[in-house]
Amino acid sequence: MYGCVLSVQQFRVNCVTFPLPGEGPEQQLLKPNEWSYCDYFWADKKDPQGAPCVPGVEILIQKQLKGKQLQKEMADFIHERIKIEEEYAKNLSKLSLSPLAAQEEGTLGEAWTQLKKSLHDEAEVHLKFSNKLHSEVEKPLLSFRGEHFKKDLKKYDHHISDLRKQLASKYAGVEKARKALADRQKDLEVKTQQLEVKLSNKTEEDIKKARRKSTQAGDDLMRSLDLYNQTQCKWFEEMVTSSMELEKLEVERIEFIQTHLRQYTTLRHETDMFNQSTVEPVDQLLQAVDPAKDRELWVQENKTGDVRPIDLDI
């Protein structure tokens, strides 16, 4: 899954190595046709205002935090609906006790009395509806992924950030070793030329010493390069794992909310069968909720890059 062709031309962004566009064999997506997070968030997102670039994994974490906030707002919305139902039930119950037209007699009086009683029955239905909304919709929305969820998300952020810091450190080591090798090679070249034109008293032993230092610098560069590539490989693997886990969390969030909003429509149907024409369109749209389609649209709008990193080549 992870590898490269050494001859591929490369460039680096924030210490991560990518192939130049059009270089090397065509890259295959890890999860073709799924618009999976693990294929579209490798690069850092640039800020048009010049602020620091945002890593792809941070985009995914912010998506989760936004989802948590929107979930709370949905719960707040249902809470307001509950208050309306409770107030409506209270007013209906109060009206059912009104003495107005209580003196009506005969069969018309009996009908009037039954009409007022129906208000009390209706009030009970709406009060029951409000109680169920609280226990079966509002409360689950509030409790889903509680207070520790943000801390759990930070673990992803800190873990990937630490790997990026290690990658930056290893890349700095490569650059340092590269410069050291260039200096040693230049020193060897100068000493060799001086010896050839007899402009110096340097002996062949000095040349051998310079050559050994150059060889050692080359070995150091290759070790630094290997450490960099190992670190980038580890970062790559953790990015795949983390993005897949965050993707799973998003699917679970959507399906959880879908389930409880459909419960809202079920309760609403039970409360007032005469209002189906209002509720049915909502029910139909909830049945059509598709986490994969949501992800596709969101990824298309927010993706930061679908080209995966490759090993650094000297």
C-alpha cells in the first residue's frame, strides 16, 4: 500500500514528500468509488488570508466538532418544540374547564359538554407527545457522545501532530546531512585539485582522510533519509487509520440522528394522524438519508488533496 518508484520527481510541502503531477504510475485510491476520508486529506489546506496551513486530519476533526455542535442545536430545537406542546396542552386543558355555555340543555348541551371534554383528551395526547419527545429524542441527542468526546478527538489530533513534528525533525536531519555531505565533497575536491597542481603540501593521506569523511557523510545522509522515510511511512499508516476511524464516527453520527429524527416523525404520526400531509415529506427525506452520499458531497467540497506521500529520493 505504501511505497514509491525511486526515479519519480518529487516535491515537499511542510516536510511531506509528494510526486510531481503526472510523474510515476497512476495512483489507485485506497477505497475506490467510496469518497473515503482516507483518500482525500493528505495535503494541508492553505488559508487564503495567509494563516498557517491546516492539516487534512484537522479538517476531519473540525467536521466532528461541528457535528457535535449541530447535534446539540437539534436537541435545543426539539426542546423548544416540547415547550410549545406543553404550553398548548396546558391551554387546552384550561379551556376544557371553561364554564362558557354550560347552561345549554338537552341533546345540544350533551354535545357541547362532550366537545369541551375532547379538549381535555387532546391535551393529554399533546402532553404525552411532549414527554416522549424528551425521553426518546431530546435526551438521546444531548447524551450521544458526551463530555469526553472532545478529549477523545484531541487524541487523534495530538497523535498525528506528534508524528508530523517527528517528520519535520527527520527532514531537518536529512537537510543537515545533505549539507554536510556537500561540504565534505567540496573539501575533498579542493584538496584533490591542490594536490594535482602541487599548490599544497597535502599528502595522499590527507586525501584519504577527506575521502573517508565524505564517505561517512554519505552514509549519514542515507541513514537520515531512511529515518525520514520510516517516519513518513508511520505517519501515512496512522493517517489512514485515523481518517477511517473518524469516517466511521461520522457515519454513526448521521445514522444515530437519522434514527431519532425518524422517531420524532413516528411520535408525531401517533399524536395527530390528521397531520400526515405535513409529516410525510419529512419522513420521506429521513428515509433517504445516505451517509455515503453526505460524505461524497462533503469530501468534494472540503478535500485537500488525493495524492499520497512517497519516499524522499536523493
